[in-house]
Amino acid sequence: MTLGPNFDLSSWPIARYQMPAHVPDDMAQASIAEFDALLARNQRFVLVFHGPEMPKDSKHFMKLYRDWFKRTRATQQRLCAGGIRIEPDARRRTSFAVKALSLANKVFLPYPYRVVANDSDALTQARAWLKD
């Protein structure tokens, strides 16, 4: 099963997602299909995020993503051992961490989520979650 250009599965079960800066409306459904394909593998994984926090000016994609997130919540909880955002900038990393904590408290993310400084830290965390 192949996923679109935003995903790199070469280190499976560590899946890397390059957050696009923008998702045009005509590409929004295809982008959501990438996430569906990830879950369709039906294997435990860790998702490592790179790039922007969220795509800008991508209202249609964000609506579809929120709907997808709610619809697949139980599957995400079962399959995703955790999500990790890599943010080298310390100030932005703190901002991401505060937002993640807020989200966890408001919507109870279906998996653990961490913000780390580099790829080495991300891999260490991913391997720890996959051992559990």
C-alpha cells in the first residue's frame, strides 16, 4: 500500500508525516485518504510530524481532518502508539508543547503526544512507545 507524498514509511512502524504548508481544496480529500491508508495497514505505529504546525489557508482540509479525527478516534487509539512533533527551535517547541497539553486536556487525544528537539529524540521516544 502506497501513501501520498506527505508520508514516509521507509522506517515503518515509524511513519513520518511532512505537514504541508497549504492544502488546496481540490487536494484535501486525497490528503485525508493518506491518513485512511495509514490506518488501513492495521498495524501499530508511531507518527512523527515535521514541518508547519498546520497548513495555512486550508479551511476545507481542516474541516475534513477534524471529521476524520473524530470518525477514526478508536482506530487511532488502537493503532497509534504515539505522536511526536520535531521542533528544533526551543521557543516554538515550548509553544507546541503547551498547545499539545491543552489539546490533551480538552479532547483527550487518542494517543500520547510529545514535542522533541531532534530526530534522535523522536526515534528514542518512538522505540520506547513501540516496546509497550
